[in-house]
Amino acid sequence: MSELLNILQNKHNVKITFTEDDFFNPEFKIKFALDAYPNYAERSMTHIINFFRQAAAIENKFKKDLALFSFNEFKMLFEENNWVSQVTVYNRSTIVRRYMRWYRANRLKKWAEVDINNTINEINIKVLDDSKLSETDWFISLDEIKSEINVLIENLGGEDTHKYEGVIADIYLAWYGVSIEEVVQIKKSDVSITSNIITLPLSNKTIEVDEGVMNHIREYKLSDGYITSRSDREGDVNMSYRESQYLFRSNKNEQLIGSNLRVYLSNFTKYYAEFGGKKNFRHDKIMESGKFLQIVEYEKEYGKLGSGDRDIFEEVFGEVYISDNVYSMNKFYFAFKEYQRFKKYYYENN
């Protein structure tokens, strides 16, 4: 088993830490990942691994491999993990179907009981309860974001809060609509020392941010690192940032990449949840929240928007929705539908 784990970690350059205890039927899951995704890069393979790690809690609850799940068990799996949006349902169910076919083809334990048609193929957004998703994934104001961040910061005790200054800066920038790809390209010189303006290097635009947000980002810009404790060492360890022109850096990297920040956000969410936090800090959903709020404010002033008002969504999202392009229009209709859900959540909480 350890040999399979080493192959997976080394062949695909997977950087996250995991053990066979993270999986239900770990040998099946690791063999499947190696067989079904032989050419996957690190980020994509990490996604597959994390899927099975998340699924393990429900598998352990029912004491059965997900390949043998019933429709109701799959329904619980998706709802408990908040896999209830159209994109997430498609993505996760695709992995499940592929795994079930592999499981059956390899004639594993009770393979004849695998039933794709009457189980996973029946899972779609119409049968799933998405009420939890709005509560966990969206924010209705910058004040709410600051309040949720403080759930963690105020419970750290003697721990150095500078440990989280980078991930908090990313959360703030996501709220102001900055993509994760652009966030990692921001240089220290792009952060003004005299105003609340930040220059965005890829889009060649500027954004003006809240004074409190700017103060935090400036402090992060000037920070040398943070103090932390390590389980493999006695005493505190000084984690000094690398010398770098980039705002987002670490003790190992002069410039972070998007996958680094996604891992930091995931870890931040898990630690914050230990103190009762209910939100899921995901860059794309925070960014989406800020953009949807702009549309809410537009509707307050100019009236309700319909599915024909693509130009407003194009302006806010910085995209062009092409009428005769099916993919492009599906993307717009999905955004419009998600906005309706956000708006309902927004007004329920105001």
C-alpha cells in the first residue's frame, strides 16, 4: 500500500500530505487514480485525491464503498459535501461513474451489485437540497467577510496572526473581483503607499479598496514572515518569507501560484471551522459574491433584470456571451441562475 502511495505522490508530483487512513478502501482508490488518470498533472490529481478523502466520511458512515452506494446514499454524499451546484454535480458524478465502471471491470468485492443507471445517473441538481450552499459559499458584504475572518483570528490565543496574513489578503482581493491568476501576479510595487489603490498587472486596471483592507495588505507587503510551531520540532520556528518583488510569497517560494492559495484557503476554512465557523472560503465564490452584489445594487437603482440583460452581466463579469455559441450562452444562463439564488439569500439576510 505504501508503495502505491509513493508512486502516486512521486509520479504526479502531488504535494498535499495524505495517508491511506484518509480513504475508505484505500487500495482501490489509489489503484483507480493510477489506472484512470495516468497523465494527470499535480493539480488535477490533487482534485481526485481530495474527492475520495471527502467521500470517505460517508463511506465510513455506511461501511460500504461508494461504488456500491444506493441513490439515497449518493444523495447524502453530495448534499453533505455541498456538491449541489450544476458544475460541481457534473464534475463529481463524472468521477463517480468512472470509478464505478473501473470497480466493476476489475470485479472487486460485490462488483455485480454496482448499478450506475439507478444510482449516480439519477443524481442531478433537481433532486439535491442546495439550501446549505448559499449559507456556506456566499458573502453578502465586506463586513460579513471581516466578521467571519475574526472568528478565527480572535481564537488564536498566542499564535502569530501573521501566519494568515497572506490568505486573508487573497480573500479581500477576491471580494474586489480579482481573479486568483491575477492575484499571484501582483507585485509589492503595485500596492500604493499613499492611497487605497492597487494596480492589477494582467488587466492593467486599478481597484480602490476599503481602508481597513488596504492597511492589512500594506502590513502583509512589509511583513518578514511569521512564527509558528512544528510537530516535528521543539519550540517555535521562524518562517521568514523569501526576498521577492511579489506580494504573495512564502518561506519557500518567491512567488506563489494559484494552487498554493487554494490550499491555504482550504486549510484556513478547516481551522476556522474548529471555532464554529460555517463559511467555505473559496476564491471563486468570494469573487462571485462581490460581483453579484454589484448586480443587486444595480437592480435596486434601475429595476429587476431578466435573462435578456446580458450586457450587465458582461460588464460586471468582464466576459462576452455570444448568442450563437452554446457553451457561451450556457455559461451566461448558469451565472444568471446562480445570481437568482444569491439574490434570494441576500434579501433573506438583510
